[in-house]
Amino acid sequence: MGTGTSRNADGGLHGGEEREESLDQAGGQLYVSLKMENYKKKGDLIPHIYGSVPLVGSWDSTKALSMERESASMWELSFVVPPNHETLDFKFLLKPKHGYMPCIVEEGPNRLLTGGTLQGDARHARLALFKLDNEEVLEYRVFIKADRVSPFDLAASWRAYQDNLRPSTVRGIPDVSINAAPETGHENGSSASLELDLEHYVVPAPSTSANSGLVYAANLAENPRSLTSSGVSGDRPATIKEMEVIIPDPSKVYSGSGMVESKSVGTFSPLQKQDSHRGLFVDRGVGSPRLVKSSSSSTFSFDLKLDSKNKNSMPAAAGAVAAAAVADQMLGPKEDRHLAIVLVGLPARGKTFTAVKLTRYLRWLGHDTKHFNVGKYRRLKHGTNQSADFFRADNPEGMEARNEVAALAMDDMIAWMQEGGQVGIFDATNSSRSRRNMLMKMAEGRCKIIFLETICNDERIIERNIRLKIQQSPDYAEEPDFEAGLQDFTTRLANYEKVYEPVDEGSYIKMIDMASGHGGQIQVNNISGYLPGRIVFFLVNTHLTPRPILLTRHGESRDNVRGRIGGDSVLSDTGEIYMKKLANFVEKRLKSERTASIWTSTLQRTILTASPIVGFPKIQWRALDEINAGVCDGMTYEEIKKNMPEEYESRKKDKLRYRYPRGESYLDVIQRLEPVIIELERQRAPVVVISHQAVLRALYAYFADRPLKEIPHIENIINDPQNGKRTQNHILASLP
């Protein structure tokens, strides 16, 4: 069991001075290693240890603890000493393999180990003397070592023990590798040994309900409270289709059957006033310590007021997102705590699609975000059968009606922000400076506005978007003549083009010809702060190129069979069968997609699962590693329940925010997965992600737009359509 290095929370290694400093801070636990060099062992005498209760077990020699053979001449026994039993009183003894012979206890006084320091004579500390019945004396060298180790060392030693001290069979593989050709004699797995028949399996699409139907994307936006409260229903038939823009699959939008809200409890709360000052604590996760601002400090007393009106404006997040939220609360203007992204652009330029993707991304990061679509307000207020004349700039009734529904949507968004909402996506053309001025005046002192303008000059994309609009928009659901609908929308578009005024005021982001993912430009003006910066970074990497993303769990590992969490064990026999079947599936599914890539974690069970897949680059991501279980790594849930009942109950109460001691929470996993999401958005070729249960839950939640609170409970089991059975090794498909 090595203790030269320890593993930190993100999997990195540090050694020497850093390790000692971290142990001093964390306290660590006393690790004791007892060894005996027994190269002259007589007969069937086995070295044992007996001594003080409860460390060694008992002074009854019949209950002595056997030492394990480390090599031909070395025997070893190691254990961790609880903090309240750091005085160890023991002796070595030789116990016959067969019970009919007496035990032989070492000569001399008891050995006393106090706080890691061995007491008594130095020679006695190095030798163990045993006197046989014939007065023969056996002299064996002993090695007694005590060291304080971190929970990371303990977890690593447990993994090594569970793997029978077997070195990793896949280490040495570079982070990026490619198998040029199949190996000869490759054995195909038997379908009889695996319940899920991958060769005939139809990949399911992500869905938040079994009855999702085809939904027009704008109808997934927030239901207008100002209209529905007066009796106007916001429900639409389930057969209404979606999208005014080009999307990966024109017939569907994978966002579920309705808008999903993510109202998780914020991570920041006020403390009681102490000494006339207001404190702040950052909740580091259920079951973990809190960082509390000293009550004697008045740094925040005049600026930060996290009262009941805005406490929910903090994101349910960890890491950089939480840190940025603190900074914004302390240093930013009050209105900056709420952000309005106001879309600008001509019809059929990708505004709604961009709004849907941005809403999904921000919700997944932990920001309470809603999408307000003005077109939905217009249809509820004035109906769906408005002709192109309604959208003329010289039609005063039409202009008044459109400004009215825009103001209603803006009022609803601001009211929601005042109740604790963080980011509102305001989706409309907003194509004139006068409309944008109206919105800025309404938002003054209440929220910060950033205009997001989408510009597309590709006639091919515009034409396709227009056709999708006619086929799928509720505005033309009752128009049986496609050509008539096309003519009407073309006229509507011309009416907007006559009065369109590009954004040149305030804070703005311009996306110019970004739809294809090949080049394009992004222009920014007066953009500052963490969240606006993240939004820009996300938009730089998004595009509309269709491609499949396949998510699969690794094959069953030996730790899975034993019910132990974490670890880095190899695959079981069943896992190896799945590995071979997955290779067959991927090669058939992506046989025409030679630019595809395979992504795995750095743990060998995912690397081994990917090993038979040939012809594609294989990339290892540390960010795809399983959730870090900290000191619980290598334990079963039953062991955690028995030995750490408080941790077990804390995790049970709030799996999303619970952080394993010295480990991670689901919110931590989401934060480290953000670069993976960004790269998946940027990719234009298929990607197969082979990872772990918690990681796949978080990735799937992103693509399916599932609320944060559901992530720890997403089922990683699917039904095999061939036989109705269930399997934990699964494939999911998601389209960005």
C-alpha cells in the first residue's frame, strides 16, 4: 500500500510537501503496517498478531489475526487505527496451522505503539524472539511502520486490494489512440450471455415523457401568465410540430412535451445578524463543512442583502458558477443579478432554436432560466390566422397589437425575475430600435439586458428554414395549400426586412453566419461578467449540423459484481461480452461515419469497453471519470449505511447536492462536465461516449432538458425491445 502520493478531488496527483501539508490540515488517520521476515519458518507455524481490543482483536491467542504472505519470506498485516484508539498494545506469535499444537508467543515485553511512535528498546523493535520447547530460539526480523494517511490513500489502497494487487492492464495507452485494423481471431460475444441484443437494438431518442409527441419549439416556452390567468388556454394539440429554424431532425425537437422548470434550492442563504453585521455562508454540499463569514467582519454588511426576495436568484450550482454568483451579488449592481437575453433577428434566422439551446445549457449549469416566446403570446391573444398584412410596419393596429404582446411577455419575465428567476430568454424579432428602446425602458433598474442578434446570409439555409416554418408552425396549421402559406410568409418576411435595424446600441452579441458550424463571426460589445462570458463561449461553439451522439455505460466491472462504488477494476465476464457486442454495434451503426470518435474516461473499465472498437480515434477524458466517492470509494452502500450512517442519510435526503467526504456531489460533476458539453456542441461528427452512471445521468439530462433535481434519479436501465428484459449496460442516443 503506497503512501508516497495522494489523489486530490479532481483526480490529480500531488506528493511530498503538498501531501504533508494536506494531511496536517485534514488530520488523516493512523495507518499501521506490521511485517515479519520469516525465512526460517519451522514446520506449519503461521505468524499472527494478538493484543489490545479492539485494534488487534483479543489477547486470546485463539483469536489472533493471521498475517498474510507478501512474498516467499515476508508476512504482512496492515490496518487503519481509529482516532480514539491510537495506543496499540500487541505481540507477535507463531500459530500452528493445525490446532492440536500450542501457540508460541514472542519473548519479551509487550510492544507499545502510541500515536505512531514505537516505545521501548530499539533492538526489541527490530527483532522478534521465539523459544521452542527444545529450548531452540528463533530470531526473526520485524518491520513496524506507522504513518498518517489521507482518505485518498485509503481509497487507493482499497482499490488495489479489491483488484488483488493486479496492475492496470490498460495503462500506457496514450490519451488519444486509434486502432488501425481489427485483430485477427477476434471473438464475437454470445448473444445468449447478454440480455440486450445490440445488433438489433433500435436506439431510443431522449424524451422526458413516454407521450412526448411532436412539439413546436416555441410552445415549449413559458406559458403566458398574464393571458392564461384571464381564461385563455396555453395548451396546444400534441400533434403540432416545431421549429422555425433548421434543426438536426426536422420532424422532432428533443425537449419533452412541455417546458421544464429547474427551481432548485439556492446555495446561498442569510445567516442571523450577529453583532449588527450580516454574514454569508456558502453551502459546500450536504454532509460537508460550510464556509462561514466571520461575524466580526462587516465587509458585506452594506452591500450584500440576501433576503427572501432574491435568495432564489442564486444558482443551484457548485464551483465556478457558485463563485461567480457570489461575486455578482457582492460587487455588481442590483439589476445585474437578473439577466435578460433579448433575441433580435429576421424570421427564419435561428432565434428560437438558439433560445432553446441556450435555455437548456443555463438550466443544466444550475441557473433558473425561462424562455419567453412573444409569438406564443401573439397566437394566444390574437389567434393563429394572421396574414402577412398584420406584420406590416404601416399597419397601426397590427403594430399596436404586436407591441402589446411584447410588453405582456416582458412584464411576465420581469415579474418572474423579481420572484427569484435568474435568466430570462426573450424570443422575438425585436427588429426595430423603437421596440428595443421600449424593452430597455421596461427593464431599467430591474434587470440587465443583452441583445443577441442572429444574422444569416446563406440563402440555402434561409430557404430551408422558411419551408420548415410553413410545415410546422401553428401560424400555418390551418393552411392546406403549402404554396399559399409560402407566399404569405415570404411577404411577411419582406415586411420585416423593410424596417429592420441591426443592433448597435447597449450590450450585444451578434452571431453572423454561425448556423453551419463552418466559420462565421461573433461580435460582442460591452459584455462583462462571468455569466455573459460563459454565454458567449457557448454560442461560439454551437451550430446546427446534425450528428448522432451515443451514450453508453461501460461493461460490467468486477466492482459492480461486488456492489462496490468507485474503484478501477477490470471487466467481469459479462462486461467482456458487452464490450464485444458494443464493438459490433458501433461498427455497424457508424460504418459510413469514418470521422466519428470514441470518448472514454481514464478508468480502465471504460477503456477496456472501448478496446475492441477499431478504426476510430479514442480519446480519454478525466472529466468523464465516475463521481469521486472520496473516503467511501471501494465501499458498498451497506457498508456506508453501517459505518457512516449520517453520511448515508444525508445522501439519501439530497443526492443532487450531497458531497461525499473528500469527494464530489452531482453538482460538482456537472461543473467538470461543462467542457465535455461544449466540445460535444462543437463536434460535427458522431461521438460515442463510454462513461459511468453518474456522468451519463448528467450528460443525458443536458440533452433531454431534464431538471437538475431529477439527475441523480434518472434510470440508467432500459428495456430490450426483443425480450422485454432489462439491462444496466445501455445505449442512449441524443441529438444536440
